[in-house]
Amino acid sequence: MVSCSSIDTKEKCTIKVDPKSKRTKADCRNKNLTSVPLDLPADINVLDLAGNLFTFIGNSDFKRFVVLSEINLNNNEIMALDTHAFYLPLLTKLQLSNNHLNVSDSYSENVFHSSSKLRELDIKRNMRYASYSENPLDYNLPGSSLINLEVLVIDLVCFPKFNSSFQKMSNLQTLIFDDCFICYLSNETFMNFPQNVKELQMRSCQYFFVVEIDALKYFPLLCILDISNTPISLSQALQMVYPLQNTNMDLINFHHVSVENSQIYPYDVILTPKLMEYIRTICIKTLDISENSICSIRNKSLILFQHPQCFEQLILSANRFGLGYFISYFVSFVYRMTNLTLFDNSYVPLEYKNPQFLHDSQTLDLRVKDSRISEGNFEKPSFTFHIPKNLKYVRVSHVMARNYVQIIDISNTTLATLDFSYYNTDMFPLFICDGFNNLTYLDISGIESTKTFGQFPILKHLKILKMAHSQLYKLIPQNVTIFNWTTYLTSLDVSHNYLWYVGEKSFEGLNLLTSLNVSNNMFQTIPRVIMSFAHLTELDLSFNLLSMLEDDLTVWINVQNKHFGHFKLYLQGNAFICTCETANFLIWIFDTKANLDMDKNYTCRLPGGGNNFTKNVTEDYHNYFAACNAAIWIKLGVSLLTSICFCIVCITLVYNFRWRILFYFHRKFLIIVEKGLEVNFKYDVYVSYSDDGASFIKNIFQPTIEHRWGLRMCCEDRDFDVGASNLDVRARSIHKSRHIIFVITPSFITREWNRFEIERAKYEKFTKDLQKIVVIAHKTSIQNTPTELSTIWNDVCVIEWPEEGGELFTVWQKLRLWLF
């Protein structure tokens, strides 16, 4: 409630007034009270005395509170009630749970006599000592005083016996058995309850018990049946609905009713048409049969319901049955559930992907090979599944099974939440949308990102995306825009992905992001892209490898907090260090107005070894960081010494490489001169070679001359235009080349074009356009050089390519000097 005014009594109770309902509440919880405070206002409407030490409630304890409508006496030590303890004509709600009131003799006939408006009575957890008795226990409540009671919360002992006074509770609609120790539920157990009960809860009963088939026949108007976590076996639970055949039910909750140690019912359940014969006739809005060890479905018994249009929620999770053999029938059944809004079939451990079976060492390789062949030849049934238009919530999480759905169509549906996390199947389906969609929440955690990337259409309404445990580190090196299909996200979870950096495009387009979780990764520094999220107000960096936060990031966080009025930052579990370099960060932790986790107190590593907490280090700041300023002069001296050393190194390098530097400027000078003389060379080197020299050119020449030296070569196999005249293209290429190299190999003499290229080179040399003619003898003698070169032999540079690696460096240097 919202407090409008407050007054403290000497027992320190708090009085609050709700401005909307105008009701006054006295909050006296956990005050060690043994009686009602005497100075409480008489006009209070709600009195909360839970968690005190009351042992007895007398006739006059509440008599002066004439407008009191609610009393909470839970968790006291009450053992008795006076005959007119609750003389309150306006009382509507009374809570007495966790006391010592025996339901057989603690409630006198007149204890509620004046409380005719009582609507809700909670007396659960009062029968702990009587719950295990093998003798029948009479339940005596003054039913004549509870004719308007609508909700009754009570214990259920081993052998209960409800007397006829319960029949007088003619308006009772909700019956909840909280502490349930029943040993046998017979056809007569509920015979004295009124027939207008609409809701029955028997959750979390302690032990297995037998249920007779007609036990619920006294509740013909029952709409809600909840026996979840009660170990009676699903087989018995399905028989329990025998009296409810052909009725309408809002909820049947049979979650985890399996029993492990029963000699009557097996732990594993096989659904058969016989087991489903009663429940299939009921029009059910919500059915939960999750976690019941259902291992098999016989004769399509799961889809034999006569009223599929009634279903609004269907929960099948944590069982072990497959849908493969009747998948098409099941899909047709889903389509007939026209009002279905929620479907959950998660935690399904059916089969592993690509299992390999070991029989013996001699046949292992053969069997693995055979299994792969059979897998490749296996044509499994597959189809497109169209999401029903009214379905809003789908969860198919933690699945290990074969996937029969290749395409999921979410076009023109109301689907808002889709959870496919840890969907470990042989293939991930393709999602398509030809129209509008309303998907706002998507969880694909636990699935390798390379499988889900590109499998979704543009989702303009998606606000929350979870991709934890998705191996995103496999996509980051590709430098792709990972989230270009959902640029309207406000919340993104990419935790547990082994990320240590983020590419330039990886998180591009997330301009509306307000919450980002990158926890449990391997970041040593914060990705700069985070500071581009202008609307971010929540950032989880916990359990990374951060030693500190950089100054620009802390400034950005302060700006975000000032702009939006709040900023939540999680830093737990990082590798913070407490040194002079991180002193500004440590001060920022306690100065910032942003909301940090762990009460701003984190573990950090000290320079001399050992750990401490940031709060301790900051409080004793001067002792830890007194020497930080003295280090500035040391840094200055080191900087000067470094500068001197750098200058010496530079001078030494210039002296040692003076000729290379001169050659570099000489080449630049030649380029400038050539531009002035209007000499336009397209290539630096034209290479003439025969077929047996092609590999030498490709594997040795090109990597060095082009990639390392930065020169451009003209090779006929790569640079000649297809379809052009060989004669013209060779003449034009030599003319546009600064140098020419003839690679002489054993087959060069018989090459068709060598004479033409030599003559053209001689012509270009005489016109002084060609600067160098180089002859390289590779795997042959220099004497095999064509005689056509003899007329210009004095202008030819000759290299006999060595076979041994020791002389290669000298040869390369000589060639480099000639070409440059």
C-alpha cells in the first residue's frame, strides 16, 4: 500500500492509509507481541500480526475494531481460540496458518458467529502432528457460521473425515488442501462438501495414495483441478477425472504426478486410448501433463481429444515421448486447436545427433561409415509448419531430437514469444514471414550461431533477443552484421559466448538498445561499439577479464546516467587490479551516481600480490597510492632516456640502410622525371617465359616482385586479353613495360614467341623506352641463351639462378637493384 500518513505506537506498529481504497492498515509483523497493542486506532481495516508470539485469542482482543475486515495471524503460536474470538461483523478475510489449532476441536460453534461476511479462511499448516495418524480424524468447523465462505485453505491428514457441517458452506467455491498427507482418497471422502465447489487444489502431497475412481463425483461444477507435484502416477490421475466426463474445465494440472517407488504403477508411462478415454471427452482450456515420464504414445492417443477447439494452453514438457511417427497427425491436431495461445514442449531428451556405436575395434570404422551412408540416404518426412494465428507463446527449449520441420511460417500471426533455446537437433528450421508478425521475444540461446544466422526474416517488432551459449565467436571474425534482421532491439543477451573482441560491423544497427548483457565472456577491454548505443541504460560486464574501465567509458556512463536519470552496471567477477594506473577507476566506482552491483565492492589484485576489496582500498587511498606521484618523475626520466635511445637507433638505421634509402628516392625521382617526359609505363616488368617456367614465375617470382617489392608484372597467362591478337598484345605490353626479363628454361629455345619478344625488346631498347633487359637462366646453362641477344649483349644483365638456397639472397638483391 502507498503510505499517506504514518503513526508509530509504543510497540512500533506502523499505520498506513491507502489513498485509493481509503483503507487503514496496521502493520505489526515480527514485533514479538503476545497480545494486540492497546493503542492501535479503532478504525483500522487491516491488521497484520504475522510472525509474533500469540498463544491465545480472547473474546475482547478485536472487539473494539468495529470496521476490521482483514486479520493476518500467520506464523504465531496460537493453541486455542475463545468462544467469540472473532466478533467482527465486517470481517472478510482471516489467516491463521502455521499455528497449533487442531481442526477437530479448536473452533467452537460461535467462534465465527458474528462474522457472517467472512469470504476467505486460511487455516493451513496447523495439523503437522496429527497428519501421520492412521486413525480417522474428524474435521469440525462451524459451517453454519461460514455460509458465505468462498475460499477455504486447510490441511489434509492421512485419513480425513469431514462432518456434515461442511455442507452448510453453500457458497464455497475454492477448496485448497495445502499440507497434504492423505493416505487414501475414497469415493466418500468429499461427500459432505457442497456441490458448488469450482476449484480443487491438492498440490505437493507428501506420499503416494490410492484414489478411487469416483472420488470427485461430489464436485459436478469443478472447473479447476490442480494436483501438481502429488505422487499418485499419471495413470491414476487420468482415471481420477472419470466423474468429470463431458464437462468444461478451465484447468487440469497434472504436472509431475509421477511416482517412483509404487509397486502398483510403473514409473514410465505409456499413453494409450484406454488411459485417455475419460479426459478426452472434457473441454479443457489449460492442460498440463509435464514431467510425468511419458515415454511412448500408442495409437495417437495424445490427439484423441473430442474438443480441440477448447484448448488455450497445452504444456507437455519434460517427458520422453517422440512425435515422429505421427507428426503430421499432431500438426493437424494443433491446427484444430483454433484458440490455442500457449504451447510448451521443452526438455525432451530423445536422441543425439550423429551417434557412433562401438562394437569392436575391427568393425568400428566400417560401422561409422555405414551409419553415415544410411543417414545420408534416410529421407525423413519434413514440411512447413504454419504457426496458428492465435498462438502467442511457444516454447520448444532444451530438445535433443530429430527435427521434422524444415520451415516455420510466422506470417500474419499474433505470436509474441518464441523460445527455441538449446534446440539441439540435426537441423535448425528456416523462419519465413510473408506479411506482418508480432514477435517481440526470441530466445535462441544454446544453438550455434552459424546455424541460426540467416534463418530469420526481418523482425521489426522484436524487442528482446537472447543468444547466450551461441558460440558467437565463430561469426565475429567474418565481420558480418549479425543483427541486421532485428534492428529494433531494446534488450540483447550475448553472454557465455567466448567473445574477446567485436568486429566493426558485428553489432551495427542496434540504435535502440537499452539493455546489453555481455557477461561471462573474455573481454579484457570494453568494445568501443558499446558507446555508440545512445539509449543504453543497463550493461552487464560481469565475469569478464577486465582489469579496469577506461576513462572514456566511465565518462560515457556518467553522461548516460545524467541523461536518462539511471544506469545499471554489473561488474562482478572481473580481474580488477588496484594500482596507480587504475586509481582513477577506483575513485570513479564510489563517486559515480550510476547504480553498480555488489554495493560497489569488488575484489581486486594488489601490486605486491594478494587480493583486497575496492572499498577497503579506496578508504585507505593515501596509503595504497602515496607513491603514485613520485612515479611521474621516473616516467619522465624513462621517457627522455627512451627518446635518446630512439634517436640513436634511428641514426644507426639511416646509416646502415643509407643505400636502400638512396635507391628509394632515386626511384621516386625517376617516376617524377618519367611523368615530365610523358613516359607512361603500365607495367614495371614484362616477363618472357616458356611453359616449364610457369610454376617458377607463379610460386617464386610473383610473391616477391609484386607482393613484397610492390612492382607490377606482366605475365601472358594472367594479363593478356582473351581474343586479342597475340602479336599486338605482346608488342603493346613490352612497349608499356619499364624492364623486361627473359626466364631461360630448357624449353625456352623452342618457344614460338621468344624471337619476336627479343626483337621487340631490342627495338624498345634502341628507342630508349626500355630501361633494363634481364636474362635469368633457370635449370639450364647461360650458354643456352638465344643468339638473337648477342647484338645487345653489353646491355643485358645476366643472372644464373642458383639451385642452393645460400646464394638466393645475393641474387634477389642484385635483381632488386637492377629493377629499382
